[in-house]
Amino acid sequence: MTDSDHHRKLERMYNAAPISRWQGATIAIGDGQAEVRIPVRPEFYHSGSAVHGSLYFRALDDAAFFAANSRVRDVFVLTVSFTVHLTRPVTSGELSAKGRLLHASGRLFLAESMLVDAQGQMLGHGSGVFTRSTIALEPSIGYA
């Protein structure tokens, strides 16, 4: 299996997840990088009529997570810790989180991501530590 095959299988797994389908989230994965896109919808708003921070977290974590998992072919990685910095609200358009792997050492991976709106304005930034799990990448979890 080539790196490209692995990346496409990860994309199909992500896109088939119930939460991704409900939110309209999609992902593009390359070597040590990933980009998550989520269209903004009013049902994602908090009481102040802007997108809730949980969606920021999801986009940032997923982009960094899959940047790390792009280099791991046998198992699913897991988030050990993830820090989010929110910089501005968004009410329309599309969220785009770009993640990149910064460091890999043994079982641990360090990755970061940046979230922007449709105009390219930064909405947030995140960084996290990820580790190899015991969950095999196989068709039963959508890796096909």
C-alpha cells in the first residue's frame, strides 16, 4: 500500500463517521498534514449567535490528529492532550483547519493546527500530543 492509498483510506474513514456526515465535515490528508473543512450552520451557534467553541476544537484537533495519523499505517492514534486558543468568532461561511505534524518520536507525536474563516482570518490555533493506540486500522472502523 502506498502513502496515497493510506491517506485516501483515512479520508474515507473520516468522511463516513456519523459526526462528520451530520456536520458536513470533510478532510484532505497528505504526508504529515491534513485539512478539515466544516460549513458553518446556525445549529452550531451558541446563545451569542456565533459558532460554539466545541466546533473549533473538533476542527483543530481533527486536523492535527490526522496529520499525525498520516504517518501511522497500522493503528489509530489517540489524542493525549490538546490545547486550543480561540481568537475570534465566526457566524457564516466555512471553517478550515490545517494541521501539520511537528515531531514524531516512538509512540508520541506532536502536531499543531490553525483554524481560519472563508476570508483567511485566523479563528483559532491548537497544538496537541498524540499516541499510537491498539485500535487496528481495518475495514470494521471504516478504513477501507
